[in-house]
Amino acid sequence: MRIAILSFEYPPETGFGGIGTYAYYQARALAKLGHDVHVFAGAVKPGVSHSEHEGVKVTRIKREGCVHGMLDGARKKRAWWFQNRVTTGVDAFEGLAKAHAKKPFDFVEAPECGADAMVATTLLSIPTAVRFHSPARLIMNIYDTPKIDRVLTAFAEQLGINQAAVLTSCSQFLADEVATKMGERDPIHVIPNGIDVPLFDRDEGIDVHTKFGLPKDKKIIFFANRMEERKGIHIVQEMVQQTLAKYSDIAFAFAGRDLFGFMEKKILPWVKDNQLQSRFFYLGQLALPEVRAVLKKSSIFLIPSLWENCPYSCLEAMTAGRAIVSSDCGGMPELIEHERTGLLARNGDPAAFVQALQRLIEDDSLRARCGAAARAEVEKRLTDVAIGKRSVEVYQGFLAGRSVAPVPVARPTTSSRGADAQEMAEMRARVVKLERELAEQKRREAELKNSRQWRWGGALLNVATLGRGKKPM
């Protein structure tokens, strides 16, 4: 297949977060499977550039023409997210349209967050899979954003969702949230994020003790994420304070972008006042090889997030065989089974995290067992190639005119009791979903005969009615 991936985020230039990491692993996995893969990504500087790595073609685009000027009003209203969605969608369309004219694509994949496919799906007739990562309508209220930005951003993303041929999600939690809170009635295929294990295991020759000054004689508790409230940075000070006070052989290392100055303004001054510089390290934003290197020298990985789907920070810690303490929010229980592949703490409760950290610090055997089980879980079901194969099966099924029923998400388990009953229940659920998808497929065929104009109105209606608006039948 010839597959295009639209993703503003893409390493190294714009590899800001989980979406960029996913796009990188997915593109390389699809290329390993023999597919012709072309990524259309964002750029830091204006212009268009082309490159190729490991069988993946990459086109980076950044335009500052008439569309950029038309969005001055949005920027003045602080609608930063919305103007980003529009420029991203326009740039992605430009690159995709030119490449498609030269050699047609069979399928396009794009995230909902960023609305990368918004313009392309409107103006091009290429089957597109929109993948749910972190819809603005579910997370924007966490940030200091004006209402106009929230409404317009939701509209832009909804437009891309409405025009998708296939919908996928990185977790069952997120698929359920999209269905219940966003009113999405089309089938959503749950395909977790995948990771390239051999790449992760590669020795990059980075000595974290020399480069970052991390102590060799202490157990390192590592946090690697953006320094923002959604990632739980506002509750870590209490964890750090209580843990360092009780254990002299512990040190904390934090890595990530300090987007809102939380580390600079609050935590680092506190560290200095309490003379904890030898036991608390802020490493700033690290490249992926540096994150991997620190992970491999850490004892415990910390994920205190308030909202998560299927985060790469967790997948990387699991691949490194680290014991993990995570909040029990969102899709985390689909990755972490409590007391087998890690420990889950109550979301937003610092005391629960302190208790979990203490258990892993004091119990070397538990720490080792959780780390080994986490690594085994990745090898079993979360490799990049396995995830790439599942994606292709869904895409090929659509192209062949087959209805591919969403497969129930595989969750970590330690017991086989009731397996037969569970299997029968899952089979019945799949039959029900298959029947539902057949009906949806007929609806889509009728829908495609109509004008594209309803999609714009439908997106606005869905946002304005909080998902309760009905799509044309």
C-alpha cells in the first residue's frame, strides 16, 4: 500500500510529544512491512523540505502566506489552538495534494488533535483514518484558553473526524470518552500505540552520570513529561519532599519542557531553599535517545498525570523494564496492571503516590518483578510492527469493502479463570459490533453521495450541541 501520514509533530524538528513519537514509530513500522510511506510534517522555518530515513519519505512544510494573514483576528482573540489547526491543515493539504497527483495514495492516516486532515479530506478523495490521541474537547478545559478558541478548535477537529473513512483510538478509555462525551456514533477501532523495541535497546553511548551529573550511589526516580498541570507537575512537590525526607539513598530527575514556568518559578526555588541540589535534578527538554539513556539508569518511573490515553512515557518505561508508579486515570489501567506491571495510585492524590513510591523503594523484589513483567507485556502486544499490522488490516478491510469489526482491547491479565465465558462474551460483542458497522457502512455509502457541505455544518452542529446533534442519514 501507498500510505500518507499527516502529522505536524514529527521528530526531530517538531517531535514535541506523543503524537510525534507515534507517527515516527508508525511510519517506520509500515515501511518495515513493505509499504510505501510518506510523512507530511510541520517545520520550524518557512519553506518546504524533503528527506528520507529508514525507508520513510518526509516532507516538511511551513507557509506564512495569505492564510496566515487571514488568521490575525484569531490570534488577537488568543485563539492560538485554532489558528494552529488551520495552518496545519492547509500545509498538510498542500504537500499531500502535490504528491498524490504524481502517484496516488491508497490511504491517509492523521491525528484528530491538530486537525491535520481537515482540509485534505475536504478537497481530496483519499480514504483517511483519523486517530484519536487527545481531542481538544476533552482536554482544552485544563488549559487557560478562551471560549472562542475552545469552540473553534473543536469545530476544526470535528470536521476532520466527520470526513474520516476509519476511526481509531490508542485506548479503549479514549474511544469510550469520544463516544459518550463527543457523541461519535461511528465504530472506533482500538489499536494501542506501539514501540520499536530494538531501537529502544540500542546503546547510544550516552553517559547520564557525566552528562547530567546524576549520582551513581542513589536510586533514581524519573519523571519525563511536559511540566504542566495535566501531567501532574503541580502535585509532585509533596511527593518529592516526603520521599527525600525519609530515604537518603533516593534522588529525583525531571525532564521535559517547562511550558508554563512551573519548574522554574516554584519547584527549583524550593529545591534551592532546602539545599536539595544534590538529590533533585531538572534536565530540561531531552532528545529521545537521552530520555532512553536516563530511563535505563533509573529505578522507578513516575506518571502522576491527571489525564492520559496511551502515553509513550509509560511505554518507554515499560520497555526499559522499569517499575512504574502511575495515576489510575484514563487509559493507564490498560497498560499497567496493579502490582504486576507497576503500581497505580489514586488520581490527583499525592499521599497515594508517596505510599506507592515507598513500597517500590523498600521492596527490591517487587520493583524487579514489575519491571520484568512490564517489559514482557510490551514484547507480547505493543511492538511497533504488531501495531502497524493491525492498522493495515483495518485499512485493507475498508478498501476491500469488508466491514472490520472493532476488536475488544487486549488488557493485561494474570488469571485464566472464566476465560471461556469471557471469550464467548467477547464473541457476542463482536457480532453486535459487526452488525452495527454493517449498518454504518450502508449509511456512509449513502452519505458519500451527498454534498460535502453537510460535513461543515455537521461539525459545527456536533460541537454546538455537545455531541447530541444528529448527522444526516
